Amino acid sequence: MLKLNEIETRYGKIVALRNISMEVHEGEIVALLGMNGAGKSTTLKTISGLIRPKAGTVEFMGRSIESVPPEEIVRQGLIHVPEGRKIFPGLTVRENLVIGATSRKIAMSTVNQEIEEVLEVFPDLTPLLDRLGWSLSGGQQQMCAVGRGLMARPKLLMLDEPSLGLAPVIVQNMFQAIRKINQKGTTVLLVEQNARQSLAISHRGYVLEAGSIVASDSAPSLLDGIQNAYLGAA
Ligand code: ATP
């Protein structure tokens, strides 16, 4: 479904991504892991067309997209929920969700039906539909941000650190919701620093270090590796 081939991305002279090749297959949850500054967000921005790679190719659904405008990439079903819960603070939860559907020309009745589907994934949003974005807690804002992404009907949903800064119990809810989104048929590329919990719901994973992929394996094998590294260090 998504294929990156030898991607290099730079900020001026700084090389942020070096020779990145990775794939996401239809139906999967793939975790992209790494520390602060490893290049995870840059990878997502390169895929969604917000930054252009200096070299390499990005293929989505068999088509080359590395020079397609970002809004057209969205229309093709590749949706990026950026880090930092960027919802509209002055709009209600319902309005934020409706905005997610605006790249498609659909009737309001369909929009309402799709809001109901988002509420199946995030039932906690139901009593909050008429609340303004700014008045929500961090976890509620994150649910709203991911819900808005779902309203675009993604074929591939890319989530940038959805668990960042959330309380542990909310983090658990968020990962369960991501699993549910995947079970309902959406492929997910999940960027996280929280390796254990993201691998627990993922099929496969890649580990980024200083702009390069240093490991890629099935989620259980990567989890074993983390466990052994901790035991070895103890
Ligand atoms: P984080 O979790 O902190 O977002 P990350 O793994 O997503 O980390 P990136 O944000 O992709 O990392 O950053 C990768 C590298 O590129 C870092 O060295 C960072 O300092 C650098 N970088 C990111 N954005 C810019 C920018 N706009 N201009 C210059 N350098 C940048």
C-alpha cells in the first residue's frame, strides 16, 4: 500500500532522513519508533507531501506521490494526524469532526452517519460534541484530532505520537481505539516513542535512529529485543 524507497530528506544542509526504505501493507498497523529527533515526524511529513525528499521515491497504492500536492495526497486517502493535537480551539467537537470530511463532497446526512461511526471508536466524545475545542482535556483533544482524521475516510491513517503527554489510563484507551480503527479496516502507520505499548498493538515495526532505520521486524520480535536489551542492561 505504501512504499518508501531510499528516501533522503534534508532541512537545508542537515540530513534528517538517510536512505529510508519501508513498507506498509494493507490491513497492518506498523509502528515507527525512535527517540526525540530520530526523524519520525520528518518521515510522516515526507510521506504526506509537507516536505519534499531530496532523493528516493514514495509510492501509495501503486502510484508515485513524491511530487503530488499534499491536498491531492489527502484525496487519495492518505491522512496525517500531526503531533500536538492541532484541533480548532474555537470550534466545537462536532465542527472539528465535520471539517475532517470537507475534502470529500458528501451530503450532511452522510457526515452525521460518519460522526456516529467515529463515536463508536471514541464513545467518550459523545457528551462533548457541543463543547469547544479549547475546553477539552489533552486526551479528549487527541481523540478529537484522530476522529477528525477518520472523517476523511483514510485508506492509510498516519498518527504522530498520539499518546504523547497523556495520562497512563488515557494512553491505554488511545491504543485500544487505534486497534479498533484497524480492525474496522483502516491501515495504520503509528509513530511513537512509547515502544512497548505501540508494538503490543502493531503487526510490524521499524526503529529509527539519527535518520536511519536500524531495525525492522515483526512486533513480537522487536518487543523481545527491547525486553532483552533491558535485561542485559540490568
Ligand atoms: P520528535 O519526537 O521530537 O518530533 P522526531 O523523531 O519526530 O522527533 P524529527 O522532528 O523528524 O524527529 O526531527 C529529525 C531531525 O531533523 C532532528 O535532528 C531535528 O532537529 C531536525 N529538524 C526537524 N525539523 C526541522 C526544521 N524545520 N529545520 C531544521 N531541522 C529540523
